Amino acid sequence: MNGLLNKFKTLAFRWYYRRINRLAWEGAPEPDVMTSSLQLPLDHETLSARIYHGISSRPLMIYFHGGGWVIGDLDTHHPFCLRLAHATQCTVMAIDYRLAPEHTFPCAHEDAMTASQWIIDHLNALPPNNGEVVLAGDSAGGNLTFATAARMPDEPRLRGCIMIYPATQHYHAELRSYVEHAKTGPLTTPIMRWFTDTYLNGLAPADPTAEIMFPEKRTPLKGFPRSLLVTAEKDPLRDDGKRLAKRLKLAGTNLQHEHFTREAHGFPCSEGPTPAHHRFIEIAASWMKDIS
């Protein structure tokens, strides 16, 4: 019975997330960006990717959507990726990685890692890019960005990371924002706990294999690529991002940390073309211009 209820809850959340994203962007003018699709022929399976074509003088951006490793897809983040590609002039490849509960840990993380490596190895055959990549993602996608970059410490073609309110620690960590903003915004603490539990599927956070998902002190961050880290004040993940900023600075990372003091989780991607969304896009475009 619990399995059936969890399946129903998952389907309901996916439907709702698609609907609120569609309504948020409904009627908003779309930038003129050429798009195409690609099937990534990875060893274990084929993954879909949506490509937003940029220019050859910019790195290719690999994007992992948010949604707690359970919801979200290429369509929920299409309006955002379209605008991100237009503003940065990067070719953006959004990856349709596998989701829980159908595919639990470490499926999403292995998909992110193998897709990133395949793209890096085939840059010459992909749409316009300068032979380098940037990893990017929001929330769970920010986690995939951080975790993937941490597993590629010696990859010279990885030039940077954009992490939007990333989830990088288990909710068992003592984070004040999980209490302070438990029900402030669209992402509540109970929902974040459900996302995490659904993806981990009973795996304890102390299990050594969980290091892939939550890189801790045993994972060296020295040499971590140049990064743009975004946090939101009214977000259970606020202190998670702030702790990550401290870790990266201690590791000597070239870090730009932007904290949005009035915003909640989801503001750049799921609320439509708000002033905060536009501010993020301007920051990302400026950061990418400096890295190119």
C-alpha cells in the first residue's frame, strides 16, 4: 500500500510541477534560439538531451534540471534554459537523467557523470562550442553539478560550475534554514525530506556510497573549477549553499556567491520572467562572459 501511495504522490507532484512551470511562463516572449534533440549513446542506456544552440567562442553548458531527483524534466526547464542560452550565448545541453522512485540512487548521479564525460569526449562533433564545458543546475541539479565536478578533479576541459541553491548535504545535517524556512516557499522541508528519502530508497546518509551524492570532507575540493553559486534567503537549502560557499573558499576556489535576500526556492526557473529571474540571468551572462 505504501508503494502505491508513493507512486500516486510522485505522479501528482510531477503533474503539478509541469503545470506551475507552464503557467508561470505562459505568454512570455521567447528568445530566438535554435533547438534540437540528441540521444546520448551511453554504455548502460540512452539518455535524451535537448540542445539550445549558441556560438563557437563560448563553452558548452551541460544543464541538470531541479526537482529533488524525483520530478522535473526537459519541458519544465525549457523556458529557463532557452533564456539562459540566449543570454550567455552558450550552447546549452539539458540532460534528461533518470528519476526516482523508478530509478533510485545512484542512477541520477551516474547519468550525470557518464553524460558529462561523453559530451566532453565528443565536443568536436557537437553544436557550437570552444572545446570546453561548464556544468550547471538548480536544486537537485545543483547537487548533480557539484557531485559530478567533484568526481572530475583533473578534467582540464571543465572550466566552471553554476550551482543554483544546490542540495549538497543530507537533511540530517544541522541546518537552521530547514527549520526557519520549513514552509516559507514552494519547497518545504517535508517535501525536501520526501525527495531525499525517495531517491536514497533506504540508504543511510552515513553509508560510504552516499559520498557520491553528498561529497564530504573525504572528497578533496582543491582545484574545484571556477564557480557561480546562487542562494535564496527564503529557502530550506539556504544554509546548505552557504556552507558550500565556505568550503569552496577554504579550498581556494574562484567563487562568486550571489545571495538573493528576498527570494524563495525556484525563483530563476519556476516563477516566470520576474525581476529576480532577470537579475539572475544578467549575473550568469556576465559570469560566463568572464570565463570565456
